[in-house]
Amino acid sequence: MNIPEGYIDSLMAKIRVKSTTAREELTALVGSAVRDLDIAGVYVTNLEEPLCERAITLYCKANYGYDSDSEKFRAAYAALRDAMSLSGDYPNKAGGPGG
């Protein structure tokens, strides 16, 4: 999945990261989040769809530099992912993983 221009910059602001060296890791985390959502049956076709964007942000916060709060973010991500999966609003329209 292609990451829209400016998406990582927006994500960096949400996570409160200013270092450009974080860009590569956050890009990888976005890919991991999308794959984790795929496994749960949530097929992301638009990274900027509000719930998808929130889930990806929570995933990144759970896995990037928030040691004291990582479990809180991980639980919030899992709850949102599971709710999205059960909603039926994110079907696999393309016939394969990742939409």
C-alpha cells in the first residue's frame, strides 16, 4: 500500500516525534499495522479513513517510544481493531490481503 504524501509527517506530529530519523521506523510500523489489521479481517484501502488512521496511530504509539504507556496504547489498538473487524465495514474487496 502506498503511503500518501504527508502521512508520515502527520503521524509524527500525532506521536510527538520531531526527529527525521524516526521516519523510516514509522513507515515500517505503518506497514506492520496495516498487515496486523489485515490478519484481523480489517482490509485498509485508505490510510486516511478516520478509524484506520486512529488504529494506525495507536499501533505506532504502542510500538514506538512510549514505554510507560505502551500497554495502554496496545490495549486501545486491540479494542479498536477488534471492533473494526466485527463491524463488517472493512471487507476484502480486492480478493487478497491488503485490499
